[in-house]
Amino acid sequence: MSASADAAVALGSRASTAGALRRDARRERRVLIGLSMPAVALVLVFMVLPVGWLFWLSLFDDSGAVSLVNYVRIFTKQTYLNSFSVTFTVSLTVTLLCIGLGYPVAYLLSELPRRVAGLLMAAVMLPYWTSVLVRTYAWLILLQRSGLINEWAQHLGLISEPLPLANNLTGTVIGMTHIMLPFFILPLYAAMRSIDRIYMTAAASLGASPTRAFWTIFVPLSVQGLAAGSFLVFVLCMGFYVTPAVLGGGRVIMMAQQIERSITLYSNWGAASALGVALLAMTVLVLAIGALIGKLLFRPRGGDR
């Protein structure tokens, strides 16, 4: 009887303890929900409601009737199709240039002592002390036909006539690459810094040359940061407006400029809203593709456990 009573008391104590833990967990969840409500309200007011309003406007045609004509126009009007093509072309080109220029810089920073790397990283971020508009006009001064680059090249005898570096796709890509490069370097540098250099030492001890160790060990371990920086740059480029408008000279029309034209020139809020929704959908699609690629590249080997 004594043993049975002790067991019953133990079971009752465990049950009361479990009930108290559940009550504490529910209370903690309510507190966390209450604390997160201001942030949720801000997201609803400044993100969900504007996007919903944008989608609502896109459903009305020029006469004010509910219609899908704005979305049909996106896929049938050549001007819109050209804007989509230019947007993807510029975004992809800038991303590839950022990879080619930013990877060596990030690797150099990751190999330097932290204090020296911090100083150089400040130099990388230094252009952000100036607005995008000022930097874009600075590139226009450098790249235009009578700009510094063409004048110096002609003075040195490298070229006989000015090169078309501005008011075209070339100038747009150069300016956007300069602006986007730090966005690529930052996540890649963080990923490279987290790589344990013991792997490189182990590869060298097994007879691998520095070049082979770099390509077979270091590069695969930095792919996650490379992918993060690439998708970040690509997504940001898709919504660019100032640099293509200034350095493109009206010849490089990306989606953001097409949206602005629909409002300022034609006062067509329905068409502009449909373009905005389409741009948002493409951005979400690119992010979803990036997430899928990340799952395929970084899933555990041998199956999930």
C-alpha cells in the first residue's frame, strides 16, 4: 500500500507540474503575441494595405469598370515586354559583374586580419555616405562623350573619338554595378569569414596545391554567401529607377521607369498598378527560386534525419 500511495503521489505531482508548465507556456505565448502586435500592425499598415490597394487599382480599366485588361496588356503590348526584357538583362548583367568583381574583394578581406579588413570594409561602404542620385550624376560626368574618361583616353592617344559610355545600356550597367557591389560583398564576406581555415590546412597536408584547395574546399563552402549576395543584387536591380533614368538617357526603360511613365504621362493608375503587381510577383518568384536552389544545394547528405 505504501508503494502504491507513493506512486500515486508521484504521478499526481508530475501531472500538476505538467499542467503548470502548459499554463506557463500559454501565458508566455500570449505575452509574446502581445509584444509582437505593434510590429504586426506596422506591417499591415505600411506593407499589406498598400499592396492590397495596388492590386485593387489594377483591376479597373480606363473607364472605371472591373477588368483584367491591364494584365492582358502587360503580356501583349510590346513596350511592356521590352521593359521586362531590359529589366532582366540589366539585372542579370549587373549580378554577373558583381560576382566577378566582388568575389576577389571579399576573399581578400576574409584573408586579412580583422582590424585591417574592418578598415577596408569601411572603404567599401564609403560611397554610401553619398546619395545614389549624386553618385549617378558623378558617373554621368565621367562617362559622357565629353567626360573625363573620354578626354583622358583621347589625350593619351588610346582612342580617336569618344566612346559611347553614357546614355545607353553600358552606362546603366556601370553605374548600377558600382552601387550594388557592396550589397554583394557584405553577405559573401560574412560567409567567407565563417569558413574554418583548418580545412585548407588539411587539404594542403594531403598534398593539394593552394589553387586546388581553393576551388575544391573554399569555393564550395562560400557558395551560400555567393548565392545570398547574387539574389540580393538581382532583386534590388529589378526595382531600380534613378540610375537607369539618368545614365540610360531615355534609351534604357526598366520596369520602374515604365510604371512612372504610366502615371506621369498617361495618368493610368490601373496600368501602373498592374505593372507594380507584376514586378512584385516576379520578385517573389525569384526569391522562391533562390530558396528552392538553396534547399537543393544545402540539404543534408544521406537524407533528412
